[in-house]
Amino acid sequence: MRSIGEMARDSGLGASALRFYDRAGVLVPAWVDPVSGYRWYAPEQLVEARLLARLRRAGMPLADIRLVLAGWSGTDTDLVRGLLQAHLRRLEQGLTDARGEFSALRTLLDQRENPMTTAPRTTTARLSVPAPELAAALDAVRYAASADPALPVLGGVLFDVEGDTLHLVATDRYRMAVARIGTSGHGGPRVQVTVPVPLAEAMRALLGGDEPVGLAVEGDRVTLEAGDRQTAGQCLAHDFPDYRRLVHLPSGRQAVVEAGAFREELETGPVRSVTAREPGDASRDVSVLRVTDDGTVTVCGDGGDDDGGDVAVDRGFLLDAIAAADRDRLVLEFGAPTAPVAIRRTDDETTFALLMPVRLDD
């Protein structure tokens, strides 16, 4: 007999997926411990689980998966072959439909293009920023910038100036970091520029003092002056996505954690390996978090059963966010299982990170 953890390891299905297929009546364990509730699987069920994993990776609907498993061991394979062929036709038709939709979207983008979108930036802004606060803001966000060459628009830090406020934002799709600081000297309209990561690093290197520094935007060029030293460079020639639409989340369950102890628990606690979902991506080490009724956050193992309320996140991303927050105590906020997890400071609601959850039922 295999435990659910062993079955997950040997079959390619996550433990949460095995629980789901048990509840759906597709792959029911041979025995469930009446005391602990742990699931145990017979040796011959490993073949079914591996078949189920393949069908799931191919995106087959649950109703068809049921029939494939029911007919797999029979001598008449016509039903199974027919279901596989029908699903392949659906996938091919879906790809054809997707190509059509993408073609229409590209046409709409082409129609929106006009000389204004490619003209040089003419925006100018000059402002004064406290050096320690700008240094802390860069430290809080720059780790989240993307290194994906296919998405150059995300390969920098957004500097969003509005009134006497400067927001710094970085994201690589899977995580986002936001920081806000006060400024002075800018009385014009909102100005947004995306500073490439190397230039952001050069700016950070100049921020060792306590005096205010000067930040200037002239067209597509940005300059930071710190005393008699300065660094300058070209901004990215892409518009950063509207991050404000992404950071307003419904309120969820909150838990306060001691950062040091929680970091140690993440580093030494159980971890799950999740197979890459996209070509070129690497497998990810994932920590599964559970919030108890008393507000305690624990890192779950792979052997027990849960009630579906666990949230999985990339362990490395979470450790990065904890380090960037630079506080002894942090607030973790959990919404729906598919909603981002927020990592907030207890003393500053304007600097925070969001992590997209990782699906475990693969």
C-alpha cells in the first residue's frame, strides 16, 4: 500500500489532486484510515494514477477521464480510442479558435497605433527625494523585476510620480512589489517612467547619505543626482502595465508572523516540487501554507489531508519578499486560494508584495 505522499511522488499527481479525484469518485483510495483519515492506495492503482496524470496534462475533461479509466483495462479499446481522438479534435479546434482571436487582437492593436505612440517622450519632472527613503524603496521592490527577455516591458522598476508621492513598482507576472515615498518639488501632471534594472542598481549605489537627492525626468532620460555624483540613462521604451488595477484585493484572513522564525520554518520545513507549466520554465519549490483558527501560519507537509484551504506559493519568492520587507514582524494576508498572497509591513501599509499562488493539482 502507498500513502498519499508516496502516490503523489510516484504518479506525478500532487496530493491535493489525489484528494480531488477521490472526492470526485475518479480514483478512490483502496483504504482510508478511520482514525487519521489518511488515504492508502493499492499497488495496482499506481498505473491508473499515472494514466490520470497524463490525461490531466492533456487537458481532458473530467467526464471523459472517468470513461477512459473505466474502459482502460477492458479488451475492447474502441471507446478509449474514440475518447482520445475526440479530445484531440477539440484541442486542435481550440488552437484554431485561439489563433483567430489572437489575430483579431493584433489587428486591434495595430489600429490603435499612431505616431503619438512612437514619438519621443516630452514629459519633464524634477523632484527632491529623501535618500534613505528612496534606498529603502528600491530595496523593497527591485527583486521582483522580470529577467524574461520575452517581456522587456517588465525588466525595470516603474517610477510613478504624482503630486508629492513617488511609487516604485516591479513585477515579473508571478510577484509584484510596491513601495511609496514622499517627495517635494514636482507640481506638474503625473509622470511615469520605467527605469531599467541596471540603472536602478546604479541609483541605489549612490544612496548612501542622509541628504535629499534630485531626480529628474527629461523625455525618455532619467537622472539621479546625489551631491556631486550622478547617474543617468535611458528609460525603457514601453508602457508599464496599470499596476493600480492589480493591487486592490478583497480583504482576507490576516496573520502576523515573526519574520525570523517564519523564515527558518520555510527554509527547514517541508517543500513540494511542482513541474513547470510553461516551456522553458524550471520546476519550482513550493511551500504550502495553512492558517489555523487562532491566526497561526504553518508550513504543511505532503502526507496529511486538508480541507482545501491551504495556499501554495513559490518558496524562493516568499523568502525574497520577507527579506525585502526588512521587518521583524510581518502581516500575511490570504484571500481565495486563487488570489495573490500579500506580505505587508505592520508599520507601513504602502510598501508590500503580492505573490501569485501555485496550483498543486497538476
